[in-house]
Amino acid sequence: MTSRTEWVAVDWGTSNVRAWGIGADGEHTFAVGSDKGMGRIARAEFPAVLDELIGKQADGPNLDVVICGMAGARQGWLEAPYLDTPANLNALVGGAVRPEGADVRFRPRILPGVCQRQAGHEDVMRGEETQLLGLLRLKPGFEGVAIHPGTHSKWVEIRDERIVRFSTAMTGELFELLSEHSVLRHAMTGERTGPATEDGVAEGMSAGLEHPERLTSLVFRTRAAGLIAGKGADWCAGYLSGLLVGAEIGGHRDWLGRGEVPLIGSARLCRLYGAALAKIGIQSFAIDTADATIAGLKAARAQVA
Amino acid sequence: MTSRTEWVAVDWGTSNVRAWGIGADGEHTFAVGSDKGMGRIARAEFPAVLDELIGKQADGPNLDVVICGMAGARQGWLEAPYLDTPANLNALVGGAVRPEGADVRFRPRILPGVCQRQAGHEDVMRGEETQLLGLLRLKPGFEGVAIHPGTHSKWVEIRDERIVRFSTAMTGELFELLSEHSVLRHAMTGERTGPATEDGVAEGMSAGLEHPERLTSLVFRTRAAGLIAGKGADWCAGYLSGLLVGAEIGGHRDWLGRGEVPLIGSARLCRLYGAALAKIGIQSFAIDTADATIAGLKAARAQVA
């Protein structure tokens, strides 16, 4: 980590912010992060948070800082208007905005998100578009559907280096809501005896894949199986998790062709989604979110630098 | 309200408890209620709560009190073990339990719930079975599917005065969770301008009926439509509500035959479900929950009195 930092890549999400110093040969010169995500700070605080995060690393003026994610939302540092679908991923940097107020040592630029305005299919993303630009660098020429499993999973169809259409599934947030705030929480906080998590995951996944249309009912089975079928907290948590992932995938089956599906997310979620896809005969491969993000930010900067 | 109270009908739910005095000709001699539902009181408190509720009305010993609902749950006053499907609705009173500890003026009896143990379809109800016994008195000979819209909606198939199978949909609870605790709450607390609630309900309902399998994604449209399509808080709340009801019905379409569907619930929910059913050519009629419950408790008591 002794080489000179040429510029800084930043992923500024709702909950967290991460920054990587990038050297002349694309090597990482540092990696830092904090929990000062967009949702936790006021607009006026962005310059100070950036300084706090990377100030020690800047050794001259005008250090390029390329930012993706929620910093460009309306409630963020400065709104970077969405690109519309079909969105050319190579046009991201052209839609970037330059916020005022940063220390003179930095020259920050925020990449836009992408939106889909088609009536009945309105949707928005901020951050995934940059990961997808990264995917195109890591897998040149990729066409097909990529999935970003997460709190708000994204399904994105890519053709000719463009986002053709996409769909956001609230799978991760539904799991949190149901397991923490709903009547199902009772099934997941009881005795941790009975069948294991993996059995529950497998059973929930099959149910969701086969009957995604019955999701509002299948979720209640978590509670009923706890009450009358001797299923413990582990099984119930696994069942709910597998069910929601299965229903997300089952409901998007018509999006899937025969090609291998890139899963861009955490290792744990990529394994879970990969297992569900395998059940319906679809192969997939995992890409870590940070790897895709950095590759995307590098590609974006290369297009102007 | 001057005639003598022969017995008392009680609906003891999770959140509330309601009691009706019944005279010799089936007329109501009083109606009382409180928020001391099963979920809000300890086991030992049930006798005192009952006394508080109807003590003033008892003018002799051994007043029959027939109770349905969550008072018979494991965490309730005394567990009334479930009847298994196929469950004969005329056998409810035979499965009733008699809790100890009530004042000598009362002779309480708690009706059982019904459970479905079939692996993969585990489900439970407490209260709706009594309403369905009531339905059989209000509509003698009814066969087909009845729906109880609510926090946990129930779909119940009835043949030969038996509950053949049933399915619980967490529709009402999902609406509460999503509108109060999820990212969608932002879409529902903004300006109340833009298109009206009814437009949102209609659009959400159509989407849910047509694509119940895509529910995890369609819910996110609430947020996106607020962000990029100028939809205000009213529309968004209507859309989410219509979507969840539509998805519940759309996901249970194979349960519906050609017959008229009884909707047992509040007037507001029955209107909403009735409108959604009409969109797919199904006729329905509404029965108020209290009317069905009282009819059911009367029928149960008549079977032993």
C-alpha cells in the first residue's frame, strides 16, 4: 500500500459508505469505510464525511473522487438525474454531477442511477448500474439477465451493453419485516430444537419456486408449522428465507433464458440464490459486490480520464 | 334490552373481546366489549376480565358463557385442542373445554379451533370456524369457498357442513408492515396530492390479480411510482392495498368455482374484496363478522342446551 493514489472510488449507499484508493496501475492503495450512509447524514454533512473518510490519504489538490450509489439520490448530496432505460452503461459518466462544497483537495463526481418509466413497470436503481458496468469489464460482452440479491434484489436484463429492463424485488426487506415485526417472529424466537435451518431452506425454496403466486399464504405456514408440526426456530427461519428467495426467482422465471446467470452480492446470498437457480436447472456464478462496484467505477473513470 | 339474559356469547380475539347477552328468543339483551384481548392479558387474568365485562349482567349462578377465538389458544385461558380437517362444524361444541377459576355465576366453555396437518399445508384457525358454523345457519346448505378478509385472511372450502381445507393469507399484516415499517412508508407519508386512492386501488388490484407470482416486485412499484411517476401518498396507499388483495385472490384463483362467495368481515374489507372478485367475474355477498360469530355461537350452544 505504498504506491501513489491516483483517484478514489466511492460506493455511497443508504446505510454505509466505502472508499478505495486506486493507484496508477489500478492497484488498491487503501480501503476505508464507515456507517455514514446517505440515510444517516444530512446533505450539508457530505463534504465533512468525505474528508473524514479519505482526507488523510489526499496528498495534493484535485484528487478525483468517483462516487456511485445513493449520494446521487434526491435526498443525497446532489441529485444525479436518472438515465432512462434502455440505458447505455457506457454513458453513466456522461450523466455524472459535480457537487459543490468539497474541500479543494477533492474533485468529486457522482454517477447517475437508472430508472424505468414505462407505466406499470416504474422502477429505480442507484448503484447496481455501476456494478453492471463492472460486470461488462469482468465478463466482456455479457448479455442476459444478472441478479443482485439483497434487501432490494434487482433483476436486470442486459443487451448490447445496455440495461434493457429491470425489476426490483423487496425480498431481503420482506424477510426482515416478517421475522422481526410480524406474528411469524414467535416462530423464530422459540426453542432452537427440531429440524435444522437447511431443511427449512430447502422446503421453503421448493414451495416458493413452485407456487410464487401463493406467497401471501405460504409465509403463514412458518407460524403454523411451528405451532402444529414441531418445527423449531431454526427450521422456521430457514423456511421463510428459502420461501422468499424461491418466490422471487419463481416469479421471474420468464426472465431466465439458458445462459449462466451472474449473481452480484454477498457470498452468503449468492450461495442461496445459486442453490435456488440450480433447482430449476439454471447455472450461475457469483461476483462480490465490492469487486463489481470497483470494476464499474474504474471503467467509468477510464471513459473520461 | 329488558328481557332476561339466558346465556352469553363471547368472541375473544387476540386484540379485543366482545360479549353479547342472549335472551330466550335469541334476542340481544346487551352488547359489551373491551381491548383486553388474549394477546394483552395473562392467563390468570381471564376470570377477572370476564367478570369486569359481564359481571353486572349476571343475575344468578351458572350463566352459560360460550366463547370462541384465541381464548382457546395455547397462550390463552385454557387450550382447546384443534379439530383436524376435514372438520365437522357441528362437532365444535363437542370439542369445547371448560376453564377453571371463573366466578360461580358463570359457566364458561371455550370452543376449539381447527387445524390442517397435511405436510406442506399446515395451517390453523381460531374463531373463523365458529363464523362458518354461523354461515351454515344464515345460508343453510352452503357449499363452496368462503373468504374471511382481514389481518390474516382465511380461504375455507366447505363441503357437507365440514371444513375440507383452508389457507391463511397474511394480507392485512403485510399491508401494515409495508406501509409502516418498510421503505414504502416514504411513499405513503408524502404530499397527499396527485391521483386519488381509488385509482391506486384499481391499478394495484389489476396488477395483483394478473401477476400474483410477481408480488415481491410489484410492491416496490409503490416506491418507484412515488419517486418518478408523480404518484402521491393517496395513490400509493391505494395501490399497495389493492395489490395485496389482488395478489391474495389471484393466487387462490384455482380455489374459486362458479358459486357466489360469502365474504365474512368488516364492511370496508368486504367491499374491497367484492370489487376484486367482480373483476374476475366472481359474485360475492358480505356478512358482518359479528353477525356470523353470534350465529355460530348460537348454533353451537343449541347443540348442547
